[in-house]
Amino acid sequence: MMVIGIILGVILALFVGAFFSKRRFGVLGLGLAAGAIISPIWSDNAGFVISSTGLVSECPLVNAIAVSLLILVPAVLFMFHGYSYAHIVGRVFGSLLFTVLAAAFLIEPISAVIVLTGPIGMVYQWLVTNHELIISIGVAFAVADFLVSKSSHKSDKKRR
């Protein structure tokens, strides 16, 4: 039960962070893709750093935490700089897309550590089965969103 609470807490934190940062889905989605690319390269070193703190002792759990953090760090950094939404509907929709894409990227490291059953297990199993499709479509949408994003000019900022 505690694991489900932690997973839902992370998902909620990602949605809230994306919503309040007002950052476009394209920027954040490409940050997740960048994190997914670097995570296999740096996961051993990051796992060593995490295990040396002494907070987590189990090897599979250390690796899952390291890979998850490496996937999320670029996107979290992009929450502080980049293109942003001007309207609330775009913010909600973009935050929802970002959260679903982040969950799809995090399914692989999480599935190495836990197995969920029951009603939430059905949703979890569907995500495990379809995470590659979700990632493919999500990254394609992120690239499209990034390409159609326009930066606001200084004259536009003064009028607001």
C-alpha cells in the first residue's frame, strides 16, 4: 500500500509541477526523452551514489531509484526555463500529457522492483504492456508541440 502511495505521490507531484511551471509539453516531454537516453549510461554510477548514502540497501531498488531519478532530472530542470502556456486549458492538457508520458517512462524501472495486483494492478499491467506505444506517441507529440511553439517577443511581453 505504501508503494502505491509513493507512486501516486510522484505522479501527482509531476502533474502539479508541470501545471504551476506553465511549461509546454514539448519541452518537458523532450526532457523525459533525454533522461531516458542518459539513464542507462549513468545508472550504475548513480546507483553507487545512492547506495553509498545508506538510505536504500537493496540492489534492485537502488537501481530503480537511480534510473527513475535520471529520467526525471532533465524534465524537472526544464520546468524552470522554456516555452510556456498562456491559457489554463493548455496548461491542464500539457500537464496531463506530461504526467502520462512520465509514467510510461518510469514503468520499466518500477516494474523491476514491484508487482501490483487488484484493480490498480490492471491499470499497471496495461501500462507495462503498452508503455512503448505510449512513449512513441508521446515523444512524437512532444516534438510536434516543440516545433509549433513560438517564443514571445519582448514587445508581446510588455503588452501583457
